[in-house]
Amino acid sequence: MLTVRVPGDKSLSQRALILAALADGESRLSGVLPGGDAESTAGALRALGADIPALPRDGAEIVVRGSGLRGLRAPDGPLDLGNSGTGTRLLAGVLAGAGLMATLDGDASLRSRPMERITAPLRAMGATFEHPGAPGRLPMTVRGSHPLQPLQWTSPVASAQVKSSLLLAGLTGQAFVLVTEPRRSRDHTERLLGAVGAAVVSHATAGGWRVELRDPPERIGPLDFAVPGDISSAAFVLALAALGGARAGVTVEGVGLNPTRTAFLGVLQRMGARVRVEPSSAPGACEPVGDVTVEAGMLRATDVGADEVPSLIDELPLVAALGARAQGVTRIRGAGELRAKESDRIATMVANLRAVGVEAEEEPDGLTVRGGEGPLRGRVRAFHDHRIAMTFGVLGRLPGSDIEVDDPGVADVSFPGFAALLQQLGGP
Ligand code: S3P
């Protein structure tokens, strides 16, 4: 059995940096992802005047001296968010409520992603947006307002980025916010806001899942937080183990086990892998953490539907890849949001699976993959999408595979060291 660790959680790293910058006092953060997306958000916060130290490669503790909820200032030039959709959408909310003006921009992938989902509700709160390039896309200039108007919003998509953008706008803009999403998305922002003294109330409703920031505080306290390993990065290692591509079973230590993120472990299990989860955090910890062990099994196909999608949205490319090596036909449905990720992951997964000899079909809201045993060979494209590159990195490690990924370096945005870790896991 091999034991490994993965870099800090991408979602939590960016949220922790933002809240630490907005806090009164000194926050202590360890395990922050030293990868492209967290670097982009840290860089944007520095340009807004926040005192964010360099992110250590080894996840060592950093101390962030917060500027307070009203302490950020307008930047001198455009903010470059690189590939980070989370950084862009969360900071747009922060700026909207802080009454600041800034232009947000990013790489070709980020420039292709939809922003109306946040600009429509943030406009309703009193902020204004301009899109000097394509309508509804980056570059995007936000002009904030303070205080903002209270908001009651029903989001058509289950998106933690939308929900978090609005909660952060409510925090900096001192406004009541109530968001209803069709299904519950990851709740990291709610948990971290609670930890700094801004309680968010959440509950199920007939229309889905509702979160409320009822009474935004005038200041938030500092954060003392160890960012756990990213379960979405661990998923690549665990999938390789499930596929029998690692020398033995693999344990990933210190990984985040937030129940709004762990559905992939259930999918691995029902497909036939052996999965063991050992929680290690104290009950009631802000974010649950533990060790996950996976050993290979005979894989069978599975169906994933809309109810499961939000809690494994980032792992769906891997579910499709597992389906390509499982007995039967794997169907993913209710996952139209895949088209709004770093690439259109329905189109890019199907194109790449076919390029390596797998039968796969696009559906409007998902994909269908026929499992097989033939060797996987061919050249695939990363499409500026870290998870697409890493998914084919995993398939490329299987016995008999010969897969060339055109741009494997894109993995660095969420998983620096991915290629080296794959080498370390070795083949059978
Ligand atoms: C994220 C939310 C998800 C996820 C992304 C990170 C976050 O996106 O796909 O990788 O940190 O809030 P959506 O909110 O668009 O579903």
C-alpha cells in the first residue's frame, strides 16, 4: 500500500485567502494550494492592497494581516485571474459590495466562461458591470456600490461560485442575502463565514436549497485554518488505484471529506473498487478531514444523475474515464454545467475518449461511454483544462496505454506535482 498526500484544496485555499484579507487581525493559514488558481487569487488580492505573503511550495503556514471589510483599495490596472473561475466570481462579489471599481480578466479559457450568472444578481444589488469584449464574458469591469441593496435570488444552476459571490457581496456590502439553488452545492463559504463570525443559515426548501446571510457583521475575525488536501485532486490518484494502474492500493492522507464534495467515493464503490474512509478530524471541525484508501476491483458501469452531480461535478471527467474501462455502458445525465467549466467538458471528454479508441456519445446534458478492454492509444488535447489533462494522464498510465496529452502542464492550476506523483505511483 502506498501512502501519498495531495496539494491543498483549490476551493478552500481561495476562500481562506479572501476572508483572511477581509478580516480584522492576523489569520494563520497552512496547506494553501501553491498552484496557479490560488496564485491568481492571491495576486489579485495583493493588487487590491491586501498583505498576502508568497504561497510556500510546501504548504507551510502563512500569516495574513487582514485589511478589514472596507480596507481594500481599487487596483492600478486590470486584475489577471488566470484560469480561476472561483477567484473571478468570488472577487467580483467582494468588489461589488466594497464599492470598488476594477477590471477582471483571465486566460482564453476563463474569457470563454459565462458571467451573467453573477452579474445579474449583483446588478440587482446595485453594482454595475461592463464587458468591453464579448457580452457577458471577461474582461469585465465591476463598479461596486456601498451599501448594497438586500437580495433574494433564485439561481437557475447549483453553483457554489454563484452562491459564494452573492454571500461575499452581502458581507462587504452589508446587505441581507438569500439565495436558493436547485440543489445543494459545496458549502465551504458558509462554513468559513461561520468560522469568522458571519453566520449563514441553510436549509432545504421545496425549490431546492436555501442559504441566508441575515445580519452581515461590520467586521469579521481572523481565520486559523489548515487547508485539507483537495479531494478533487485525490480523485485522480484514487481513480488510478481503482483502475489497477498503481502498483498496489493507495491511501491519500489528510484529504477534505466535506459531504458536499465526496460523492465520487460512492461512485468508485458502486463501480466495484474497494474504498475505505478513515475520518481524522474532530467531530464538528469546520471542514472534515481524513484518509481515503482505494484498491482495484472489477469495474462495472454506472449511471450518474442530476441529484448526485453537484457533489462530484469536478470528478465527472474521471467517472467517464472509469466508464471507459468498466463492464457495460456508463451514463452521466443532468450535468449540463459541465459545458461551463474550464472547457466544455462534455465535448472535450467525448472528443478525447474517441481519440484514444473509446466509444462515447455527447448528450445535451451529459455523456454516454461504452466500456472496453482494448488498448487506449492516441493524442489528446487539454483544451486549457487541468482536469481534462489529468484524466488522460491517468488513463495513459494503464497497462497497454499510449496516450500523449498535448499540454500536460495545465495541471499546475490545481495539482502542482501531478506528473511526478503519477510516476511515483508506478504501474503494476
Ligand atoms: C467551485 C465550484 C464549482 C467547481 C469549481 C470550484 C468553487 O464550480 O466546479 O471547480 O470553488 O466554488 P460551480 O460553482 O460553477 O459549479
